[in-house]
Amino acid sequence: MLIPSCSTDTSSETVDSWIPLTPLEKMAQTDYDVLIVGSGAGGGAALWRLCEKWRNNGKKVGMIEAGNLALPTNIQNLALLSGERGEQYISKITKRIGQFLPEFSGAKQIIALGGRTLQWTAACPRMPLYLLSKWPVTIKEMDVYYKIAEQVMKVNKSFAYLGSLNTIFLNRLWEDGFYEAANIPMAIDMKQTKYGNVHSNAVFSSILFVAEAMNYKSIDLAIEARAVQVLVENEKAVGVKVMSPDKKTYWIKAKTIILSASTFETPRLLMHSDIPGEAIGHYLIDHSAIRSIGTLNRKKLPENLGPTIVFIPNTKESPYQLEFGSLEHQLQEKVNMLFHGYGYVEPRFENKIMLDPKRKDAYGIPEIKIDFNYSQQDQTVIRQMASGMRRVMQSLEVIETSNIYLRSPGDDNHEAGTCRMGDHPSTSAVNRFGQIHGLKGLYVADNSVLPTLGANPTLTTTALAIRTADYIIQQLK
């Protein structure tokens, strides 16, 4: 008996990209409950939380991203973009705005879906308690949202346990009195493939937030959609004016708007929209960042070195964070380790972002200019941090070192504070829930809300963005 043949299926629909996108024309015809501007860690976290909680209702959520689809995941997850080739590609998609900002010359941006989570190191320490104790959000509440963020981002300390060198380093540091030294928490999914569940995107990026959000409910996402103005009526945000690369203008309406455009772009958009606020753009902070290279004698180390990522967290007595390590150890007589230091910088009103009327972008929006310098206290921390780095090198038995260099302001990718959170409108831009003081329906969820900076900011920004989303959910019941 002959087995009948089946015809080839040619009826399947095709898609134009690896992620569902919505034209701006369609978004301009929709009334959104929440519209998110920006797709980095803060915007992605807010989107994920809203969709998780609203999966079974008809709430409409939209997101616009000024950039394009540069990468589908963190660059470390892509075999063809590892090492030098990856660095070259990141350099290609990075906008080095510091060349126009002499007092913040290290500043740079990645304007693309996922933002700088496309290339971050995935380090996720919490903010030091002595700094959190001065924030308007209680330590207890921050702990709740830290745990949520750590769970969804797969934060763990297991990555450093893949080799023995971390253990050797930690023992040497503990013996010399560096009792706070530990494996740095990393947002890297270390779960093994099991039951057909492949954990392929190990290093976290906010594109994972977007993917999970889309799995919960249908959302609208537009790329190459530049927000140029927040629209306000009767002391309430009602929408966003958006432009496409061909300079067409669209008005997207929303009951609630979350700005997650970055420490540079969020205050820029607010100021261009004439949103009132004494602190908007002010209190710019970053980390005073230093780095050096140390060399160890390979013969005194075990054969299996593995990845090495150790940190000594910021404390009140030593207000800086030290990190050191290497992901690769070649079979050579010497092992080179990269040492980083991130010093606490005082939030000061005079360190600020402003609009530059002499320079405008392709959409006619004034570019930013920056006033920034390190205070005497900041300089003291820098010297203290360099001394601490030398003592750590000595404890680790480093045999050769390069000079310790102070990196240019902004080069650490940790800039924050320009829409800082606080209880008083005279010294902060948003309240404890991320809402712009005195204006209904307008929130901020990115690094700019952080009032102080004592650790890598991404985990804290994510936790606060989830908290802001929870507050919005309560307000829109």
C-alpha cells in the first residue's frame, strides 16, 4: 500500500524581525494605560512587572525606543562577537558624547533596544546599607524589591566558583583583614539545561525583560522612535510627542508615562518639555573610577584557575568599591589581572546637565552640556581608594603592576542622580515612588533617580523600577 505524500506547507506567514514591532502610526491611534520611553534596565524592568501583573486584563502597555535592533542579547552570549571582535562591534554602536563634554569626557551611550545591558559586565551588588539608610525608601522595602530583581535577573555568586583562583584570593584577603571581600554577584543564569529548557542567554540583558513581558501579554513596541516632548494638560502628563528617522511627528497618548531614557536623556527630555523642577538635571554623580593591571606568578597558582571576579564592597569607613579579576587565563608564566576601583562622589547641586542652545540634534532638540568636577572630599576618596588598591595587590602577591590611572568622568558607565529621588522638591526631582513632584502620571525609572551611588547601579535601578511599576498598578486600579 502506498503512503500518500503531503504537500509542502507554503502558507506560513513571515516576520520582518526577531522581535514583534508596532508601527508608530498604529501606536498614535492607541490610548495606552502606560507608555514607557526607553528599553534599558529600568524601562525593561517596569515593562516586565506591568505585564506580569496585568497578564489577565485589558490594560494597554506600549514602549518606544529611540535606537534600533543592534543585538538580540548581551554580546557575551554571542560566539561570533567574543573577544576583540565584540569590542570592535560595541565601539561601532557606542555614541561617545564625551568628546563634546570636556568636564565629563568619558561619557558614552548605546542607543538601541536593551541599552547598555547589551554590553555590561553583569555585576549586581546591592547598595551599601549606610547609604540606603538615608534614602526615602526604607531598607526593609528595598530588601523586598532587591530579592524580586535578583530572582528575575538570575543574580548569583556561582559564576566565580567555576575555578579555584577566587578561593585563593579570598583567603589571602581575609587573612590580611579585608573581611568584606567576596565573590561579586553576577546576573548570569547558571542553571543547567534540563527537561528541554535551554538556558542559552546566560548573561542578562533587558531584552530578556521585554521577551518575558511579551510572553505575559500583548504589548506595542516601536524602535527608532525618538521622544522629543512630554505633553502635559492641567498638571497631568497625557502623552509623548515622538519623531521617526524621516522626521514625521506622532502624538502617542497615555494615562501614565515612565521615562527610562537614561541619566542624560531623561532630564534632557524633561527640560526640553518645560517640566518644572529645581533639581532636574542637577546632582549629577558617577563613580570616581581608577584602574590598574597586576601580574601574578603563574607557577605559584593551581592548574585550574577558572574565572576570577572578586570585590570588596563600599563601606562607610572605606567609601569605595574594589573589583578585580579576569575571565581568561592563558597558559603562560604570568597571569594578568585587571583591577578597578569605584569611589563615592558627593551629590552636589552644581554638578549638572543643561541644554546647549548652540548644538541641536537631527530632531532639532538641544544637545546637553555638563558642569562637573570632583570636590575636595571626592579627591580624598580617590587617594584613599588608590592606597586601598595597592594594599590589595600586596595581599594578593602581585609581582608587577602598572600605574594606577584615574579614568575620565563618565567612563565608568555609572552616571546617575539627575532626576534624583527624595521627599523635598527643592532637592529632588521625583518622590519615593519615582513620580515627578507636582505632576500626575509622569514617572522616572532609570539610573537618574539614584540619590547616591555606592555600587554598580543596575540592580538597584531594576529594583526601584519594579517598585515604581507596582505603585502605578495600584494607582490605575
